[in-house]
Amino acid sequence: MLHVAISTSVNQRGKSGVATYLFGLIDGLLRGCPEVRLSLFGLAGDRTLFARWLDRADWQEVDEFWRPAGRDILWHQLVLPRRLREIGAEVVHIPSYRRILARPPCPQVVTVHDCAAFQLRGKYDPARMAYGRHVVPRLARCANQLITVSHATARDVETFFHRPAAQIAVIWNGIDHARFRPPVAAELEAFRVRQQLARPYVVYLARLEHPAKNHLRLIEAFERLVEARPDWPHELVLAGADWHGAAVIHSRVAVSPARARIRTPGFVEPADLPLWYAGADALVYPSLFEGFGLPPVEAMACGCPVVCSDRGALGEVVAAAAHLVDPLAPDSIAAGLRAVLAEPSAWRQRGLARARSFDWDACAAATAAIYQKAAQP
């Protein structure tokens, strides 16, 4: 068995895309890759997030002192190499490029989810932008193998990190098909009652982040739909936790002429996520940039038609199963919604078929093969 250590600290208490990736990958590795033995390095407060796997994986606890981002970076550089030597790890997997080890004591595999720091001005605070643009490309030279979650991100890694294509493996994310599926009618009706969803709605499921997630242009597109057709029945649900720039989004909603029909329910509990998708007449996802974009795939698996930005990896991921729009043009977003809502059944069937392409077991098997490749002398 190949002893692989995975760093799990960049999961934001389970409320991030990296967390979804970690949970799906670990589950797939432990279910279908018996040739891999796992040690999980995780913060003490995150242990419960990984409890379901600790009968089959070794838990290496990290003190909560190291949770803040700056300290976590130091821990990875100063402490983790020693601990990897102590447990005899043969490969270390860093699932976020912001924690790449400068001097790994064993072969290092790194997952790059996106190169947003290079693509979007103002995506992060100045310190994080500088770290992503100037430090990470140098650290990337210390990785034996790089995994990207899309071909679009692989091209960005070649361009911005100056890494050869032969060192980059493209492995798509998966989704949990047991969770993301069309629900039974009674389950969906109970959810509608609980959430007081008396009207049909379209939903954008993403953290409230400005400008990257492009909420303001979506609000403008929704206003144009309502203005053009006052009897248009739908509400707009902007579901997700507040993030960088959220105050700008809330302020825009407050002055919108359609504000009575715009909801911001906040962070969505994981158990409710498939129901928000399945209950919607459409998911609209006008993000300015994504390295993959899980929500459109999750929505399609739940039978929800999708209107999607054509930027970053999104066009690659959804292919012809979603209506692609220009996220910089509110009229294009509005037209996409009109088109999908006029023909929901056809888009629903395309989405269900496309969603079957994304599977965590396949992701885990391909990742295990990269571990073996990295470990070769």
C-alpha cells in the first residue's frame, strides 16, 4: 500500500469548494482504492467533518493555534515536513495551491482549482493577490505532479505557473449522486412549505462575493425581466453565505425596484442544497470566472435547468447541457433565462445526462494513479 498524507486545513470549516473536493475525494479513495493508505492532517476543530472516515484513515491532529491563514501557511512550511517524516508518508497531497510545500520530504502532489488571482482583479485582498501571483508560481516548481480540475485551468497553469503540460493531469471533480438527484414529490413539497416558497423561483447558489460572482448584473437582468413582463411569476433567490464584497450586493438589493421579489436566505445547509436546486425552475450561474463550477453540475443532477456563464471552465463543464450566456451583458442573462424557462423539459433531460459524466469514484481512481506516478523514482 502507498502511504499518502493529505492536508485538509483549507476547508473553511466545511463551507468551501475545497471542502467539497476533499470530502468527495477521500470518500472515493477509501471506497475504491485499496492500494492507498491515507493519513489526514486536520485542525482539531475540523475532526467531526472527517469523523465518518476515521475508522479507515489515520487522523493527524493540528492544533487550532494554526487555523488563521498566515499561521497555516507557516505550519505547512515549518511543521508539516517534519510530521510527514515522522509518519513515513510516501506522498503528500496538498489540495490547494496556497499551501504548496517549499521543501517537501517526499513526492508532492498539488491540486489547482483555479488561477483566479491572475484572471480577476480584486478577487482577493492585496496580500492574497500578491501571494497567489508571485509566490505560488515559484512554489509550484516544488510539486512532482499537478492536478487541475479542468482543461481550462490546466491551460492557465501552463501560462501563469510556467509548468509543462506533461506535469499536469486534468481530473474532473465528481458529485455525490446519492445526494444530488431529483427528489420525491413529498420531500420537495415539505421543503417548499418550510421555506415559505409560495411562488416559482430561479436560484443563484454561490457565496455572496463581489465582483467575482457577478450578482449585480444578475439583479439587473432580473429587473429587466420583471419590467418587460410585470406578471412574470418568478422570484430570484440569491442563496449563499456573505463573503468579500457582500455589503455591495445587499445594498443593491435594497434599492432594486424588484426588491420585494429577491431573497437572500444566507448560507444553505448541505442537506437542503439538492432541494433548493430541485425546487427551482432554473439555476442561473453568471460567475465571471470559475476553475470548474460545481453548482451547475449539481443542479443538473437534480433535474434543474441551467443558465450558465461562458467564462473560465464553465463552458467546458456544462457543454451543451446548459444555456450559455455572456455574464457581462444583463440582456444576455435575461435572454438565457427566458429561453430555458420556455423549454424546461428539454434542458432538464440534457442536464441529467451531462451530470452522469462527473463521479467521485472516477476522480479518486485517477488521483490514486497520480499518487503512484509521483512516487516512482
